[in-house]
Amino acid sequence: MSIRVGLSVTDALLVPKPADRRLLLDSAAEAGLDHITVGDHISFHGGTGFDGMVSATSVLSTHDTLSVVIGVYLLGLRHPMLAARQIATLSQIAPGRLVLGAGVGGEDRSEISNSGVDPSTRGRRLDETLEVLRAVLSGEEVTHHGEFFTLDRARILPAPQPAVPILIGGRGESAIRRTARYGDGWLGIFCTPRRFAETRTAILDAAAKEDRAPASFGVNVWCGLDKDAAVADRLVGEKMQALYQLPRDKFRHLAPAGTPEQVAEWLNSFVEAGADNITLVPATTSMESAIEHAASVRTLLLTHHS
């Protein structure tokens, strides 16, 4: 099994100077990282956010080889025709370099309701969105009459070549069912290696009943990285306290902290559980050290599993 290791980047990417973006992405590629992961929020916890498609475009148009994972895009808050057109256009400028992670949202229910979606229907809406999105991305004509969307002989051309993989984000039974039915794979976050392995097995079993075989299983992992393990622990604690209002002890079992060697050892359990792509969401002293330490983690994982 090949292992791909990438880096989650938001603030350092969304800057007005093109030269700064080029330096960041060139450094990541030269360090050997396989992909950049960008997030997506419309209005999160009082108004913060970043558009996943626009962020992905900035990477794909700035660098010639890096792949981008949108992990995850709040697809259930968008119309599937709009999302399909954006994906098709991105595929024209960077064929084969985009992976779409699709999620339902939910950490901030006002983000959902203020986007015009009833939070109580968001799961059903995402299911229908995925069904429509997959159909129109085939390039075929689609007529659809559902609970949320009505399409009459709709079509999106050119169809992406190669097809853009769709990874389903989320946890629990709904993520298992949704991945089995609609996904090319699953993208986990905030899960232990044991839960990751159990979910992967459940998805493969459920998909077999649908005559499908999702092939990619990835995980986004918040981590503190520094040459000093105590500093790394403090950095990730401060970062997640600010973002999620949670003390360090609440997520210590989900977010490793330490030297690259210590974090790589922690991540080995995910690879053994079947993870083929890992995105580090780093808390570090600088973006330069984030790239350096993430590249070290990648080298250690590849060496261990070669």
C-alpha cells in the first residue's frame, strides 16, 4: 500500500502576495509532501471561513504538480450543479490533481441555517446532492426530481478526465452508509486508530452489498510538532483551545504532539489500520517548521512501511 502524506494549510495560503503562495507551495513540494489539504467554511463560529473551491484553485493555479484535497467541502450547503461546474472547471486547469472531500457540517448549526438549509435535513440533502453530483459529473444528461432538487435534462461538459475522487467525511453510521453508496473513499477526523479501522471495515462490508469498493481511506490529524515535545504539546493545546474551546486533555487521545519521530510513531497505527493518505493539521512555531517537520514525518512513515 502506498502512503501519501500532506499538509493542511489555510491562513498562510490565503494571502494577497502571489510570491508568498509560490514560496509556500514550492517549499512543500520540494520537501516531498504529496498534497495540500484545504478546508471549507461559509461562516463558522461568528463569521470566520474560507471557500474550499477558491482555496483549491489558488494551489492548483500556483503550483504545477501538487495535488489538493478539499477536506472537507460543505457540499450539502451548495447546489450540486454549481459544485459540478466548479469541479469540471478545476479539472480543465489541473486534471487529476483534485480530490473532493464532502461533508455535512454541523459543528456550528447557525452556519447551516444561515446558508438557507434546515439543519434537520442536512443529511438527506447531502445524500441527494451526492447522487446528483455524481450523475452530472459523468457528462451525461440528467433529469432528476427529488426532495431538494429538480433538474430537467441537465448536463455539465466537459466531464472531468480523469474523474475527481469523492471522499466522504464524517463519523458514525451515516458516514458508513454514505461512503458505501456514494464515495470513492472515506476521510476521517477526530478518531482513534481503532475507530478508524472499525469504520473502514464497516464501509467495505456495506459497500460490497452495493457492489461497490471504495479504494481510499484517509485521516486528518491535528498535531503539535516541534523539536521540543513540551513545546509541541503547548502549541496544539493553544490552537485547539482557540478554535474549538476545548482543553488539551479533552482531545489528547486524538491529537498527538511531540517530535516528528514521536508523531510518526503515533501515526503508524493509522497506517496499520488501513490509512493510505494522512493530512497533518499542524500546530508549529512557523509555516517553515510545519513543512520541515511534516516532511520528516512522511519520510519516517514511508521508511517504516517500505
